Amino acid sequence: MAFEGLMVSVSGVRGRVGEALTPEIVTQFAAAFGAFSLARSNSNAIVLGRDSRVSGPMFHSAVVAALQSVGANIIDIGMAPTPTVQLAVEHHHAAGGLAITASHNPVEWNALKFIGPAGLFLDAAEGKAMRAYLDMGIPRASWDKLGVLTHDRDAIDRHIEAVLALPFVDVEGIRSRKFVVALDTCHGAGADIMQRLMERLGCVVHGINLEPHGRFHRPPEPVAENLGELCALVKKTGAVIGFATDPDVDRLALVSEQGTAIGEDWTLALAARVVLGQRPGPVVTNLSTSRILDDVAGRLGVAVERAPVGEVNVATRMRDLNAVIGGEGNGGVILPALHLGRDAPVAVALLLQLLHESGGTVTAIVSSYPQYRIVKDKLDRPEASLDVVYEALRRGFPDAVVDTQDGLRLSWDDRWVHVRPSGTEPIVRVIAEGPTEADARELVRRCREPLDALVGSI
Ligand code: MG
């Protein structure tokens, strides 16, 4: 079945509200997901949560009707972070979970994220099997077997308690520091859990953009260029750190005590320092994440494993390797001691633990490591296979370490470049990192040569 303008990825479906994404489309996918989940589970419960987007209540109604129509009992946790939905799926031993959220995408977007019974997003094979229901017809329940809607109002409370119970977090020690912190949740779903967690950790919290009304007044992705207000708030309040979350609270970005957005790659690297310092073990991230993680882990005697881009790819590799921590360079920290999902509340607790146990400032900690710059480029995806490009690059860089799990990644001791076709858009991404921006730009330029030649030859 084809859907015009809809972005269908491994574990989700997203689109602009009123264009590609309508209640009819959402209903079809939610019903297919419900039927798929119930068919492979002993449970007939599906956990449902949503972020703060204005379109959230409308799609919530559509999802509830769709799930009831296939006989799924809905456990509604209301407005909640995506990691809270994932934890609730595990808690209730449900057949699966649905999060209505377009994550960091702009205000006009919304989406469904599909969660399996273990609290992980659907992988490629599961996503394909689920979507097969769209083509073969969705089995609907008769009037006497329709699903029932119930509410679980404790999911966020449980999430907070679980974070505070983590072995890596010295709650009393952090409380004794009475940290002054700044918080920007961009009118997403994060204000409630973040404020309460920080207060339980003894912090004095200065917040902005906390009202969860979903009318984002800035692009909601927590990248440095969007965090000017938070930087100013840190300076004004004398906070020791600033925290920014995306609307569904699985990504966390940091602002230093000097009011500088330090870049999302540092979130995972600094969280890993805390965890590996206490419990050295496997670390997993994706192929496009900064090598600052390699430096941080390397000082603690640990080598970093890399998986293809996509949260589920990182999460399943972590499960297979029994990793102690992992995640993505976009501020997504995954701590298996709690669960295999990106979790901003977990990251906040680990960062406060770092400030507590190191006794230093964010700036001092960051400047004790090598500094890198990342440059990102993209171009329209050629019709022809990229294999000829990969061949040319391997010949052009004979001294590089080669990784072909996901496109082509070439790496050296202090730099790398990753060329990969996007999974959701008709583009090729070229991402490079080096000691300086000029180094990274040069790597991108060298990779663009065979790519541009291929586009020009068609
Ligand atoms: Mg997100």
C-alpha cells in the first residue's frame, strides 16, 4: 500500500498534519499495529502515550478507536515522554506500545512510534511484518470483543522512582550539593518529569518554555543553534548546567555554566564517563556519533562498538553485547540498567552525578578532552547504486579503517567520515569529524567528488 508524502521508517510513520498524516492514515497504521501485536503475544493490552503536540488529542482519539476495533485493551498513560511509554509496556507486560509523537520534528508534524513487548522499537523485520497487515486486511473484532480503554496515571511517577533507584546515582550526595540548574523543555512533554526529578535530586530549578501546550515557538530540536534562550537563562541565574529536551524527552542537550551550548555529542560521552567509571563494560553507539565517546571510553580502558544508524539498531546491539551504556550522538542516552531506550531523565541523573563526583565545572570537564568539529552535508540520492562511490573512496583513502555496516564509514585515529543513504528521505548524507572544521570540510569535499560525479553522469 502506498501513502503519498508519508515518511514510513523501520519503527514509525510520520507526516505533516492535514497533509500526509490524517486520522484515516493513523487509524490504519494503529489498527495494523494492534492486530500484529496481539497476534504474537499472550497479552491483549497496548500502552498508549503522546507528547504535547496540538494534534495529539485528535490522533489519540483515532488510535483509541483503531485499537478497540482490533480487540486491543488500551492502557492510556496520557501525555508522557516516549521512554515512559517504553517503560510502561514492560511494567504492564503489554503486547506493545504506541507513542504519538514526531519527536524533534517541527510543530506541523506528528507521527506514530511502534514499540514491541520488550519496550524496544520494532526492528526492520517486525516493521515489515506489521505493515503487511495493511495489505492483507486487518482482522477486526466483533461488537462483543472490542477493546476497553483504561488509564494508568502512575507511569511518570514510576519512571522517576526507577531513575532515582539506579545504582550509578548517589541521590543523597547529589542532594547535598543543592545544584542550581536551568531547564528548557520547549513546550514538550518533558516539564513534569524533569522538574520533579531535579527537585528530588535537591536542585534549584530555573525553567523556561515549560507549559506543555505544544505550540513550539522555536524549532524543537535541541541543537546548539536553538538553545539561545537557555544559554541566557544559565548566565542570568548562575546555574551550574543547563538542560534542554526535545518534545518527547528522549534527547538531552547541555549548556555549560558559562552559557555555552556544548553540542549534543557530549551528553552521551559524559554520561558514559560516569557509568564506565563505576562499571567498565561494552559501549555501543552509531556510526555517525562523535569520536569524543571513544576518547572518554578509551581513558577508562573501554573500546566503543558501532552499529548502523537508528535507535533500534543501537539498542539491539547493546542487548546482544550486554552493554553497560550506549546511545546516539544526538543526545540520546541508553542505560540498560533501566531499559533499552533513549531516556533524557536518565541522562539528567547521570550528568548531575558527574558534577557531584568530579567536583568540577562542565567547561573544565569538557576541556580535559580533545576537541572535534563535525560537518554535515546532504545531496539528492542518485538513482544508480552507490557501490561505485564506495569503491572510489576506499581506493582514495587506502590508510583508513573501513566499516560497511551502513553505507561506508572511513576512520583514522582523530577523524572519520560517513557516507550513507537516508532510510526515510531520498537523500545521501555525508558526515565528517576532525580536529578542526577545515579538516572535517576537507573530508566532506573529498567524498562529494565521486558522489557528484555519479549524479552528473546520470
Ligand atoms: Mg525525540
